[in-house]
Amino acid sequence: MKTKIKLIILTILLLNISCKKEDSSVDEGLTIFTLDSKIENNKGKGFLFESLKIIDYPNSDNIKPDFSVLAQTNDTGYVIGPFLSNPDMTNIFKLTREFSNLDSAQSFFNSYVHSTDTIYNQFALNLQPFQIWTIKTNTGDNGKILIIEKKGEEINNTPFAEIKFKADRLN
């Protein structure tokens, strides 16, 4: 009987360790999301502030993400890095602040609760770690993201981009 209990506990622990959320992990009470430019089965992924989740797009519920990640390339096709866009191609992005280190960026991100930004851009270009972006959501509210890491490269002759970020809604 003790062996069965130990086996059950060990199995639960192993399952708990091996099961990881596909798109995010928890760090300091906030979720770190990973979003990339891959298209699989004619679907991409995007971020939705309303649920603070990464969603497939298009989807059966016709819910549009607030933003998605694409690969920014130069005239010769060289991948410069990631950039953000939204399905309606509207002006929703505002670079709020840039920092030289994660601690300073995280401190500002945690205390930034209200946006007075009124001029938005169609794309969030030249993404860099430790930037904080204000994003107008599909519902007309504002959200904020903190870029933690970025990646841009060519994989099998296809431009690829990825960001790791923290996100939250603004009041």
C-alpha cells in the first residue's frame, strides 16, 4: 500500500513538473508570455488584453487579438527583428518608455497605472528589451507590455520573430 501511494505521489509530481503552459510561465506573480510569428494550419497567434491570454487567430469565436508579432525585414529580406501589428491595421501602439535594464523597466511597469498617451502608431517597430509599450485594446481601453526578450531570424528561408513580455491592463 505504501508503495502505491509513493508511486501515485511520484507520478503526480512528474506530471506537474513536465506539464507546462504552452505560451507562458509565471515569474514574480506576473505571467511572462511568449508570442511568435509562426503560422500553422492557416492560424497565427495574438495577444488579447481582455483575457490576458494568447489566442489563435482566426478562431471560431471571431475574436481578434489586440496585437500579433511579425518579423520586420529590410529591403533585401534580412530579418531585423520582431514588430507588433493588429488585424485591423489601426494606430494602437505607443512607445511609453525605454530602460537600460530589467529592474528599472520592471519598477516602472509595476507602477504605471494610467495612460495619458493620445498619439498612437500603426505598428510597434524596432522592439528592444526593456521597452514599455502602451496599446489601445479592441475594447478601447489601454494595456501595457514590457518587452523582456526579442528574437528575429530566418528559419528554413522564412522570416521568424518572437518576443517574451509581461502584460497588464491599464486603468
